[in-house]
Amino acid sequence: MWRFRDVFLLIMLCLLAVSVAAQGTRRGGRQWQTLSGNAPLVIARGGFSGVFPYSSGYAYELALLTGLPNLHIWCDVQLTKDGAGICFPDIRLQNASDIKYVYGNKSNTYTIDGKQEQGWFSVDFTLKDLKLVNMNQGIHNRVPHFDGNNLPILTVDDVVRLTKPPGLWLNIPHDAFFSQHNLSMRSFIISASRRMIVNYISSPEVGFLRSIVSRFRTGPTKLVFQFLGPDDVEPLTNQTYRLLMKNLTFIKTFATGIIVPKSYIWPVDNSLYLHNYTSLVLDSHEAGLEVFASDFANDASLPYNYSYDPVVEYLSFIDNGQFSVDGVLSDFPITASATIDCFSHMGKNDTVQAKLLIISSEGASGDYPGCTDEAYAKAVSDGVDILDCPVQMTNDGIPFCLGSIDLKEKTNTGESIFTNLSTTNSDLNIIDGILAYNLTWSQIQTLKPAISNPYSIYSMFRNPAAKHVGNLMQLSDFLAFAHNASSISGVLISIENAAYLAEKQGLGVADAVLDALSKAGYNNQTAKRIMITSSDSAVLSKFKSTSNYELVYLIDEIISDILNTTILEIRKFASSVVIRKASIFPSDDAFITGKTSIIPKIKAFDLPVYVKLFRNEFRSQPYDFFSDAYVEINAHYFAGIDGVITDYPATAARFKRNRCLGYKDTPPYMMPLQARLLIDLISPTYLPPAEAPSPILTDNDVAEPPLPPVTGRPSTVNTGSGSTAPGPTPRNGQPALFASTILHVLAILLSTLICGGQNINTLYTIL
């Protein structure tokens, strides 16, 4: 255990040195709509409990060393059999410790808040008994890997002695229960306040707060009434918390503030969308009560209005122009701290602090179906620099924007009249897909675009209210839209499958793009940047010989290194590179295992490096980034990247303008965290399985034969809609051949037999 603690403390000491230096650069002078006019507090619930077990030494240390200088730490106080106060998140000890394995036969059943509860309770154990028990992660969808680190249960005195917090918040959730067992929480709190400074004491029980209010009318300690669920009943008054909310003057008689679940302030409907804010904060401030909001966690379900961005959620509580809560209770205090100091009171025209190109991924595809007019308009509004169009080709040769050649992935084609066109294409590694080149543009226009849900396996969905909103765009319309969007600096055109389309489908996608750019007037202007990207070097070579656009080579596979000779080879056909995030920060089971040298190696050859794919959903990020898209972008920014490709341009644009990057001393919540920060803290038996190393990119990996010439188009049949498309597809995935086509093939076979095979190539073209 001690080896891991030593590693943790060493890393934390490095951050502490930065933190101390940064504290001298705190920026004041901003106006806050809190009761006091000061910036809101950040209260770390059990420390950094979003990663480490609640109220463990690790959790408190990380919270203090990555949070604001005045961060307050929160402790839910439970009492042991011998009256010691411990910090523990639940009155049932088995919910966040290994006690049931240590004392398997000492469970009990008690009545708590009117309900029978079975488990292991602190009232049945002395503090000495609990020395054998270790903290575990109590929320099961969080990292369980630190459960083997022998993290002891800490007393309140332990926490203060070990961490010396700038602010201490003690929460008393079950005074009535402990009183039933002849344990006095009042006596403990009064005694503790003599030994240490307690800044806040909260409780959901009116009786407890009223019993201590005379003791704390003067001095540094504030009393806060905690609201539980609206329909829960407060034991002394026998009223629901919903009713108590209407009597703020009564609460003011024994408390200086209230703490409420965040839904009391911004209600959320059953569809996970926000309603308008309530008057709670304004009413409470009018009554002279501070308001603290709870339940903030980066890895919890956020209302869709926030686009999976926890910073946007915090801003809606502290910087909405109408009110500000006086503090937030968070499991991820690094995000709350950064929001207050770096992202609050910030406008879209604020000074850009980070030189970082923001490239959209199918527009703002995190909010709307990708490559639609709505997604592109949102991306422009969000502050994107480069608007992208992944080009696909229709059956009638029209280039249009869509993120996949398989229409099933991005539209409702699978529910349309075109389901009979489903096919398996081994050349494209597509199983049971409906391919873009099998439908005409007029047919594609009858489809509805579909929003992507890359994390639906985790029940994380994107903006369901807009799942089919918007219209797909031809490349020509996209270019016209981008030309008129004065705020963007350019466009990026992605081209994939060009060789297959030319050789097997008779579609020249590269020529179509060149033609569209020329007709849109992009060849005769310098106002907009033109970027062409592909994972096929042959595509870029073709453009290099016919244009002077910026050519971007996509290294789509995850690599561990790249040869210098390979970079020189790339320079022959490209002027910049796109790589995957995992090629910079490799990981095992979502724990970062190090940092490669790929970025400095590529940039040493004067090639800018853009990185894909950034998303807000916390499931897209390694644990080391704390379920925070800004922490992830920041780590890559300090690694030296030149741009990000993202589904959520608004998040990247906000990162670029955050004021903390302009401070003389970067504060700890905006410092890039060390690679291997977390994995080096895991005990050996809990380490994730090591993954096989990614390959090294070599010269042969980037070498491609020249694009083949465009062949004649395959035969098509009339679909009855006024357009043509391939015939129906039978179960084997091959297009059905009509009588006239079969006769044509038989004629060629006969000719082949007679003429010695001269027409065999024609046969293969038709087949």
C-alpha cells in the first residue's frame, strides 16, 4: 500500500508547488449574483469522490490539490459505538466499504426514516473495530480499481490533521437515528468545533439544527438546512420538504443557508430536458439565505440541454445573468473550480488564449444529425473554425455530405422503402448496409437524417428531440453555405473509398470534389482555407498534382510510434496530419499508460498535427481526464497539437477562450495532469489487463497505388420513383439481375468462348 501512497503523494506534491504559485494570480473584481457578492464556493463531496472512494485520503488530497484555493471539503458524519465521528457517505457501511467481508456475521436491521434497513451500521462497531475495514467505491459505475488500496475509514480529526483543508463542511444526515442509540451528535459537533474550525454544518433535520443554533450564532460556523427529495418528510415538523420550501422565514430562524438538489432550481422533465428555472435562489436571497446546489457529478446523466458538458451545467447555476447559487457540491471539484475561475463571465468575443484550430466532425453532430443544415449552422454559431464535409456519392454521381457510406448509420434508411437494397460489401467491410451509391440524390432526399448515438450501449443518447431534424446537403450547397459563413476560416473535405468507387462503381469522387470546388469559386479566392483529408495517400497525391489545397493525411489506426522515414514519405503528398487520441495517450482499460513521442516527432518535420475525435460524453474519455472534456482537450493542447476534430465545437471554442490559460501562473485545475497519474496508484491485483502495444507506422503503411481510372457505371433499373438505382438485393447480398442484363452477360460469355477471352474484362466490369 505504501508504495502507491508514495507515488500519489509525489505527484500531488508536484501539483501542490504549481498550486501555491498560482494562488498569487487569483483574479478578483468580477461581479457575482451570490448573496455576498463573492464567487461561489466549491464543496468537494467526500473529496474527489468521482474517482477515488468517498472520503478516502486519496479523494481528499486530489480534491485539494486540483481545486480552488478556498475549496471546502465535505464530510458526512456517522458516529461509532464509542462516539467517534467518521466520514462515511452512507449510514449502511457495506455500501462503500469491505465491512461485510471483515465482519460477515455482524449485520443488523434498524428502522431509519421510517423504513426497515438491513446492513452493517457504525453504531455496532467501535473505532478500533473499524480500523480493519477499508473504503471502497460506493457507486458501481465508477472506477473500482482502487478498492484494493487499503484506504482506511477516516475520522473527522484524521481528515483535518492529514489535509489541513481551507474549508470544512460537516453534514449530519441522521441525528435522530444516532439519538435512538444513545449517541449525541450535538455533543460531538460542539466538541469538534472546539478542536478545529468548522465552516459549515448542515443537516436535513430541523431538530438537530435548532438544538445547536444558540451555540453557533457567533463565530465562523454557518448552519445550513439540507433539503431532501420534495416528497420526503422532515421528522420534527412532519412536513414534506416541498412544503418547507415555502416557509423560508422559518428556516432563517435556525440557519443561514439552504442546500438543495439542483433540480429544485432547474427542474428536469421525464424526457431529461430542462424546464425554466424556479424563483428559489432569488426568493432565498431575498430572505437572507445562502443557496447551495448539490448532486453535481460529471459522470451522471445530464439534461440534454447541456450537450453532455458539465461546465455548461455549472454556468447555468452560477452565471446565467439572473442569479448565482452561493456554492456547488460536486464529486468532481476540478470541473467546478475551473468553471468559476476560467469559464464564468466569458463572452464569445473574449480574447482567444489558445492557438488551437477547431474542426467540426459532421458539423455539431453531438447536438443534431451530422452533416445536416442544422448541424452546420449550430457549429458555426458555436465558434467552429473549419467546417467539414465527408463526401459520399449518389447513384447519379452527385457528391453530398454524410459521415458514412452506409446510409443505415446516419439516416433512417433501415426503416424506409429501400430496405431491399441491404447488402454485404466485403471490400468496404460493411455487413447488411444500404450504400449511398445505390440511391439517387432524389431518393436520398426522401430519407430522414439520424443523429448518432455512439454510446447508446451505456444508455447515453444525444438530443432525442432532434434525432431526425435537418436536411442533408449536396457538396455544392455545403460550399455555398460555408462561403457565406463569415466567422469560419475554411472547410475540410474528407474523401474515403475513392479507389473502390472509381473501380467498382464508376464514380470519380476526387474529380467530383475538384469540380464542385471550382464551380463554387474556391479556386479563385484566399479568404477561405481549403483542406482535403484522406487516409488514402493516392487521393492526396491526385490533389497535389491538380491543386494547391492543404492536404491532410489521416492516420486512422492507433499507432505507438512513427518512423522518421515514414514522416518524410508523408511530406511528399501531405502538408499536415490527423491522428487518433489514443496515439498520443495510450491506455489499458481506460487508464492512461503513458504518452508517446508521436506529436513532437511529426512536428519536427513542420507538419501540423490535428487530433480526432473529441466528444463530451464521459464514456469517450480515459478515467485520467476525470469525465471532463476540458481536461482532455487541455492535456492534448499542452502535448502540442494544432487542432481538434470534435462533435461538440462549442466546448472546444469555450476552452480556447478560457482566461486561466492567460494567467501568469496556470492554476492547478488548468494544468495538464501527469500521464499514468491513476494507473500507478492501483495495487497490483487490481490493475487492468495490459493491452497489446499498437503498431509502429512504417513507410509501407502509407504507400498506396495510384487511383484507378473511373470505370463505366454498373447497370441500373428503374425503381418506380422517376429515378434509377440498382435492382433489389437478394439474401446473398448481390444485386438481382433482370432478364435483359442476363442475356447481355450470356452474349459476352459466348463471345469470350469464341474470341479466346478478349472480352473477359468487360464481363468482370458488368459483374
